[in-house]
Amino acid sequence: MKIVMPGGTGQVGTVLKRALSAAGHDVVVLSRRPAHQDEVHWDGATRGPWVEEIDGSDVVVNLAGRSVSCRCTPANLRDMMDSRVDSARVVGEAIAKAARPPRGWLQMSTATVYAHRFDAPNDEATGVIGGAEPDTPGYWAYSVDIAKAWEREQEAAGTPDIRKVALCAAMVMSPDRGGVFDVLLRLARLGLGGPVAGGAQYVSWIQDQDFVRAVEFLVARNDIAGPVDLAAPTPLPQRAFMRLLRTAWGMPAGLPATRWMAEAGAFVLRSDTELLLKSRRVVPGRLLEAGFDFEHPGWPEAADDLVRRLRVRGDRRE
């Protein structure tokens, strides 16, 4: 198959492209800064010569959007919104005008669309959409607005005959450098991987190979459209998540952090505490109903696998 991946140079895109290319697919990445032969320039907002790659392709997997690993300033939040909405809009325009449009359009979204909650898991059928939770920072609601606008732009595209899937993805855990697993493991190795603000908030995650398999599953299943949660079926509280990560690495303890300590650390890392403090209790209802079989459904086994692969690769010093 020919698969076009707008925004495929980020951490998740790198994981997906590597696996799909290894499986024999022709993968073309659309990038603002193309650096390889299979990368084509686009600006993420206007049509250009890149639309020729979509015309005649089999599937588009749009991953474009400014990284959320940054300070949530008004300017950065606006960039997050614009980069997602503009890219979805222009991809939709390219598909609508294609003489030979792809049969499927998978659009990245986020599990952040769900409410900050502890009482019950969120899934596609019964999940509570966020934005109105009491006692949460105002910009958390804006993050939900971004997710809703992102999905709404795909839904509104003039492509009535094209199957569209919104990938409501949890944090993708990969041993590659620069991803969320890399950051969390670094904290654990430094002895800082303890509970944050009590650690009751839920962490939703998906192991990288299961993420790839889920995307392949959704590409092949012509009967699935609309929002689909890409998350392992076992979210767990942050304190347990980090304890199991420390166990996988062999670190016996991790210092706890208060909310203000997390704020200070996020400021130093030029990130934001929403990634640590929002309770994302998301489960993959539609994937499970469709018969998808997770190879790594539980975090203890997934963490062991990620640590093993990282150590085999030999790019971390003990």
C-alpha cells in the first residue's frame, strides 16, 4: 500500500513509519523540513505539489500538530490549535479534490478530550468529554477544545465517500529517545520517579508496537469509522505506574513530588504539569469490541519489554 503520513517526523510518526516501511509499504511523509528521499515538503496549511502524493494513495494517516511537550502559554496553545485544525482542513481539501482519493483517512486525535476523573473509565460509548471539571486549570479546558476542534475539522471535510477514523491516542510508550517513556524513565533512574501530588491520577498509555498494530488493524477494517481510543485496556494510578517502571529498571525507590515541585520541574523542562496531573482513565472500548488483541495489555509486562529493548539496543549507560 501507499501510505501518506502528514507530520510523520515526530516521535510517534517515526515509530509508525519504521514499522510500516519494514512491512513493505510505500510510506511518504509530508514535512515542513524534509530531510530524506521519502519526505515531501508541505506547510501544513495550504495546498501545494504535495497533494499529488495523496492522489492515488491507499491511506492517509495525518499525525500533524505542534508538540504538546511545551509550556502552555497562550501563544503555544494557539499554535497547537492552528497546527491541528489547519492541517486537518487542508488534508481534507486534498482528499476531496483527488481524482483517485484514498479509501481511508486516519486522523490523529488525543485521549485528552476526556474528562479529568477518578471514578470510572472513559470509552467511546460512555466516556465523559472534558472541559467543565471543577478545580482544574482553565487551560485544561482549552486542551479539550483543541481536541474537539481537531476531530470536528475531519468530520466536516467534504469527503462523504471516504472512511474517516479519529485516533484518540493515549501516551505512546517507545524506547526511542525523546519520547514520553524516555522522560519518565530518566526520572525513575534519577530516583525522582515517585508519586506526583499523591499519585492517584490515572495514566493511560499504549505500548508502541500495539499502537502500530492498532493502526494497521484500523486500516484493514473497512467497517470501523469515527473516534477510536488507542490505549491499553489497563490504565492505572500514577503512583503504581511509576512504581512498576522503577521495578522494570531495578530502581528500588522514587522520591515523591508535591504539586508545586511538579510545577517547578515542568518549568525547568519547558513542559507543563497537565501531562502529569490530569487523570486520563481511558479504555479502548471499540478496539476490544472489534476483536483487537493487545500483545501488551498490562503495564508490568509492557514496561519490562520496553526496558529490555532499550538495553538490547545498548544506547543507555547503566
